[in-house]
Amino acid sequence: MRIARFAADGEVRYGIVEDSGSGTSAAANGHGTEGLTIAEVAGHPFSPGEEVKLTGARHQASDVRLLAPVLPSKVVAIGKNYAEHARETGSEPPAEPLIFLKPSTAVIGPGDPIVRPAHLSKRVDFEGELAVVFGRLCRDVPAARVPEVIFGYTCANDVTARDLQASDGQWARAKGFDSFCPLGPWIETELDPGDVLLTTSVNGEIKQEASTSELIHDIVTLVTYATAVMTMLPGDVLLTGTPAGIGPLIAGDQVSVHIDGIGTLTNPVVDGS
């Protein structure tokens, strides 16, 4: 099931993404919204133990604005979780997950512009990633119970001011600018994340391509590790790391993160004033 958050008629709503022809969960490859409808749900979908209830209203996906599928209280991110990416940054893969945070104000949705702080940074990079969305409040989650706390998965772009990351000696500023955490296009609740292909392209040219099977620390490990540190709230997001192939963005670029079984997150790039 694909859960979207969208704006229609001046209101923000949630819905189930469906194939227009069959009325069932979308089977499209996620490269666009053509042929998709959104069946509106009552309230929000993060109610543990409660079934999602349809209102009966349906919208053509092409007629509404898709938003970031969640507004998390925090974005917990993992650095250097693909071996080749760690090496391309000049370091060895870490023995334990490397955690950092991105502020909730960095989150934007599909089609929203990534704003380069050109007056502060000379190099802003894309980092395509698989994101985990938590569905319930949790802390100290044991490995066997990890599936119970995951609501689903979405695409993410951990946009990074690479020069500031190097000069600051820590990552808060480099990772934390407004618009530096695109999420979307929706949440896939039924994905098996163990071996799915992730690609990042800029202006149609593939820059990153890897399987999630190449993660150094898998999703179960990441969830147990992160929840041993902090409490996760419904809608919080865990970024699982980016593969090798990171590179710079300039104004006018279109950057897309595609994950098989989920869809494609595309954002334009602009320079800030």
C-alpha cells in the first residue's frame, strides 16, 4: 500500500495511491502520477492498531500537489553506510553506525526546490537514500520487533553542503539547511527493503546505482541502534545511508532518486538569494 500526503482544495490530506484502471494499490513504476488516483483516508494513517478508513473521495494524482509524505519531529541519518561511499570520502567503513540529525525544517516534498545557499557554500551534493518511516512511538526496539515499529519506506535525498561539512568538523550546518531533506513521493508500506535497487540521476544521467543489500549495517541493526539512543515518534524518519557516486548540484539541475518498489522523488535545484 502506498500512502501519500497531498494538498487539494486548500487542505492537506492523506490517501492511498491507486491505479486508476483497477482501483487497487498502484502497480505503476512511480516515475510519474499519470494513471494514478488517490483514495482519501480519514484523519492520518499513524494510528497503531486501527485500520485505514476511506472517506469515499478520490482525486486524480495529477490534479493534486504531492507533499512530503510525513512531517517528522526529527530525521535520524546514518553516515558512510555503503563501503564504497565511505572510501570515496577518504575513510574506511565505520565499525558501528554513524548517527547524525537533520532538522525537520529541512524536509521538502516532491517537486519542491532544493535551495543552494550559494552565498555560504561552493559545493552542494546529492545523496540518494532509502528512508525508513516509523509508525509508532518506540524506544530500545529489539531486533525481533523491528518490523512492528516500521510504518513503511520512502525515497530521500540527504542534500549536503560538502565544503561546509569538511570545514566545520561536524555536520549540523552542512546537512541542516532548509530544503536539504527531500522525501517522497509517498510511503510504501509493503516493501521488502533487503535487496532493492536505488539510483540517483541528475538531468536524466545516472550518478548513483546500488542495491540496499550493500548496506554495511542493515535496517534491523540501524533501528535497534538508533532506538537505543533516542525515542522515535510516529512519522519520524531514519535515512539509511547513500551509495558511492555523490556529486555536486547547480541551479537548473533536476535530481531524481528512484527506488524499485517505491517510486521516484524528483526535485529542481535553485540558488538562494
